[in-house]
Amino acid sequence: MKKIIVLLLCSAGTILVNAQKKYEFLNPPKFNDADLSKTKSLLDENAPAEILYKSAYFMIDNNTGNLHKKYFYRVKIYDKDKAEDWLNLEIPIYNIGSNRESLGKFKAFTYNLENGNSVPIKVEKSSQYKSKENKYVTLTKFAFPGVKNGSILEYQYEIVSPFRFMIPEVLIESDTPSLNTEYVFDTPINMSYNVNYTGGITPKYREMEERYLYGAQYRTYRFAYENLKGFKTEKFVRNDRNFRTKISAELNSTNFGELKLYSSSWDQIGKRLYESEDFGGELKRTKLAKENMPAGISEMKTDLEKANAIFSYVQKTFTWNKDKGIYTEDGIRKLLETKVGNAAEISLFLVMMLREAGLKADPLVISTVENGLINLVSPNISNMNFVLAAISIDDQLHIYDATSKQSSLDEIPLKNWNQYGILVTKDKTLLIQMANVKSSNTFLTVNGKINDDGSISGTYSDRDTGAYAMYVKDSYDDNAEKYKKQYKENFSMDFTDIDSKVLENGDFESSMKFSSPNLIDRVGKKMIINPMLFLNKSSNEFDQTEVRQYPIDFGSPITKVKKVTLEIPEGYVIEEMPKEKKIVTEDKEIEYTYSIVQKGNKLEVTTTTKINSSDYPKEYYPAFKQIWGVASKFENQVISLVKK
């Protein structure tokens, strides 16, 4: 099911100059000491911070062709403990080959109110430090000094860049409310850009026209906004950036004597990829594929057997270095030497191997979820950041991702399911729709026993399959201790001997022991207990009271099974069994069951939740809310154990 985003392709003249009062762009308001006395935002009294002024200004120098990126921020801090994102700044600097960006004018201050006066604290250059993010990006970092509740942070800097095709996307709607936000992009008329305006916020002031600037004829795009409230996030949206108002610009063509096209069609983009040494040039190294072909491939009977065997070899032999990108960094020859490479190197080598085996295979270029949706209106390679391998068998397209050790045919990480991909064949380039139809399953299993002292102890296991298993494994790899700690925090249980690991079939499982004296209430001679123990659904996750604005996105169809086996102590009987329940939508898209059965001295409770699609329109929200409400009600039933 498709998610809908308003996408407007702007061109000069499509938006008229606002006829209201004249707004002066690129003219920051003077610093107002009175702002230091403000105790809360009038736009949102609970906001931990507020943007007083934000300006993003991009200009292409008509003489040098360089891109000048200038930023100015002034931010009021109300609660510094909840505004951590504003207390530290990272400035990315791009270096590709001999082309390098440079950080120019930089100023940053923390302002505090002391004895009724404004006192600035300058961010010294010596406090900045650099870290290499990857081969192409270096981050300049610094922290604001002396920040208190009530401080104002102000910074401005300029970057001079040779990459005029890389105009940064600017987020207009952020989590932080803003009194004044502006966007300015000035480009010589002999350079044509597609300016993409996405989202539902209308600028209060706007100018789009040709005018004489900087000694030449320019085309200018200017948008200004006042009193923007913070963006309200919703649960079950994997990347809400897709729905926020934002502006981006992509170079379409230049005309310095001869016309050069940069973004016009997917076919032209595919052609340029095949002409690139770091993409198509690598795919031509067929000798490397032939020399590394696993034994026995040619004797296999079916194309699927061959494809899976080659995929398994690449998946097990090479390790992803966590660098995304659609171009190789060190090349496939280096990959073969070190057995480590970026996404493009591993995926392009897999395509080479599949082709060498006589299979129809091609690169599938995508934008990952965190990178945002592909721009369907203005084809451009700049908003792609990952490469997969696609293979056609019996006219069916299948996907491989050899960067993940847990993936398999059409079973790839959640971050790579993002609606669309660009299939780059030798002859043509195709925009394809990607739909995850494989269910990701979660099995939560408890085996518990009621002890003589009234406590309950036993074992608990949490097993995920498919795309969810890959997602959980990534979380575990990021911070194993934090991952294990979540069990104690989420369930308020004393878990011990927590063991988390990838199983042979790619599932990810965590098993542990538990013991608790707090799961049973004694009333006279009765023991009252929820047979779901700590797995009961204590609240409705679909608890949004406002009208749903955005689609519901799980990333995968889901089956979740919770099973609790509880051993009843000798001499006790169940006074009354809980009621069972089954509820399903008319179209059978969402289903929930609660069943309970006694087998001797053991009580088995099983709940099953099935969601048959990876995403749903916002109109499904009431159905989810109703079913989750039913689940919460039935999973909070209790039983009474009485002595015979």
C-alpha cells in the first residue's frame, strides 16, 4: 500500500511573490536581550528549546562555479537536559578525490543572563575537533560552553564547496518550534535546478524570480516561515522525515556554451552509472568473478540453486564495513584481498558472480529508510545510498543483500524496504516498486512454576525471525549491554543468565531465567494471578487521540506469538478459567486470538497477533486501536487458585 507525500516541483513563476508586507531575507534580527528572560515558548509551552531564527542560504558563484553554503541559527534553551541535540554541533565536510570543501567563516556563542546583562561565551577554535566519518566525510565537532536553562545558542558558518550538484536538503519542520525560518537558493540562469518542495506547510513569504545579483543574472528561490510549531511524531512511522515540510534542489543541467544534463531520466542516470569506473567499471572485471566462482555451481540443476549457492558464498566470505554508498571505495580487487568492503563492493561483486554463472542479475540501487524516499518526480542519483543485487528467475524479480549475515532470498533488513528501487540493467533503467511480503515473526515463550513461597520462577525466551531478527541483531551489535538491560526495564523483572545469539537459521534469540515474588496476590486462601505473567499487554499502543495523519508502517507483515506455560502447585485448582477470544477484520488483514487450556497441572495461555501487510493507510488506525484494546482487555484477565 502506497504512502502519499505531497511533492511539488517548483519552477520560476509557479509561486507568486507574497503581496503582504515586505520581508527582508538574509537579514537576521538583532540579538534581543529580552529573549534571555523568556521562560517558555508561546508556540509550545512544553518545548525544551525554540528556534528564534534559522537561515539556510545557498549560492552558486557565477565566476568560480563553487557552491557557498551559509547557515545562521539562534536557539533558545528552556530545558537543557531535554535539548541535548542543540548542545553539540557537527559540521560535515565532503572530500571526493581532489575536490574538497572548506569551512570558512565560523562564529558560535552561548549567551547567558547575569545580573540583568547579556554575557556571551565564545566557542573557541581550539575546542573544535575533527573525526573522519568515512572516506568522503570529515566531521568538525564542538560543544557549546556554559549552557544553562535560559541560555541562547547562536552560530553561523560558511562552507565553500566544488560540489554544486549537492545542495543539502533543508528540513523546515523540525521537532523544535521556530519563530522564524528561511530558505534561500540563488543560482545563475545558465544552471537549471529542480527545486522540490515537499510537505504541507505554506511559506508566509516567498519569492521566485529572475533578478540581477552578484554581478550577473540569477534565478532566486526564497521562502520564509513564521511561528512554526514542532512536528508531531506518530507511532508506527519508520521515517517521519518523509512527511515533514522540506526543500531540496537537484542540478538538472548546465549551459556554459554546451548543454550538459545531470538529472533528467532514470535511463540517463543508469547510463552514467555504467560509465563510472566505481560502478560500471567494476562490473566489467569479469575475470575476478570467474577466478572466484565456488566449485560445483555449474553442475547445479536450477537457476535458484545456483543463485542461492553463490549468494551464500559471498555472504559468508565477505564482511560489510558498515559504509553505505552506491559507488565502490577501494574497489572489488581490494575486497577480494581483505574480505571487507562497502555495500557497493559486496553487492556489485555478487551481481558479477551471478552473471558469470549465466544468471540474469543486475544492481538494484535504493534509498534506505533513514535516507528518505526516492524522488519520483525528479530522477537523481544523489538521493540514493545503497546497492542490492536483483535476479530474475522465471520472470520473477528477487532481491539479495549480502551485507547482512542473516539475510536470504527476498529477506533483507527492514532499513532497505523503502517502497522503490532503481534496477540498473545493461540496456535500460527501471523504477520498480518494492513490497516486503515475507512475515517477520516474534515468539515470546515463558515456562514458569509457582513455588511454595508464593514466588514464580522459570525461563523466558524471545526469538525473532526474518527482517525483525536482522533489526534486533543490529541493536544488539550497537550496544549489547543496553540491549540486555532493556528486558529488566521493560518487564520490571529480575532476569539472570541472559544469553543472546544468532541461531543457525538466522533467527535471533535471547534466553534467560527469571524469578519474581510480585506476580501473585494472596486473598485469604486464594492465589490470584494473571496467567500471562509479565507478558500481558498492559496498555494499548494505538493510543493516539488526535486524528491519524500518516500511514501505519511496520516494514514487514508480522506474526507475534506469546505462549506462557504455568505449573500449578499440587493441591490447588483453578476456580474459573478466563474467557477465550478471537477477533479479525472483515478483510482478514488483522487478527488476534487469546486461548487458554489446562493440561494436568499445567496451564497454557497462547496469544497470536497477525498483521498481513507491511503497511496500511491511516484509515486503518481505528481498526488497530480496537483490536489492540481487545487484546489489552483479555490479556489482563486473572485466575484464582484455591486449595482443594
